[in-house]
Amino acid sequence: MDRRTRKWFVLTLLGMLALLAAGVLATFTAQEEHCRRGSCSWHGAFASADGRETRDDTIMRDFSFSVVRGDRVPAIDVGDATEV
């Protein structure tokens, strides 16, 4: 599966979860990668799909596809103050 197809698949899956009240559909913009002990996470900006909520220092872990600085990827806010 290529990168674009994977992002579409993840966006569709996240959208379905958000519809099931599992969280708020959003976009995460990757800004800085942090790797430690074989596990990596990205720090970046969060924006809810409706634009009502934004956070500048948000963490996203365990990507199932490759991400580079500046990529905007789908995310779900499940209520954690720092992580999506």
C-alpha cells in the first residue's frame, strides 16, 4: 500500500471512529520527531476539524505510515491534554 493510500485509509478509519463518539476528528501537523529506545513520536500542532480547538505542543505516537516534518495527518482527540 503506498503512502497516499495509507493516509486515506487512516483518515477513513478515524472518521468512522469519530462518528461513533470515540473522539473529535482533527488534523495533526508533524513538526519534530523524538525517538527513544526504539520508539518514536512526533511533536506538533493539533487542530480540530471544526477549527474550534488548536494546540501547539501535541504528541502523536505509533504512526502506521511514514511521516516527515510538515506532514498533516488525520488524528482523533480522545480527551488527553497533550496526546492525540
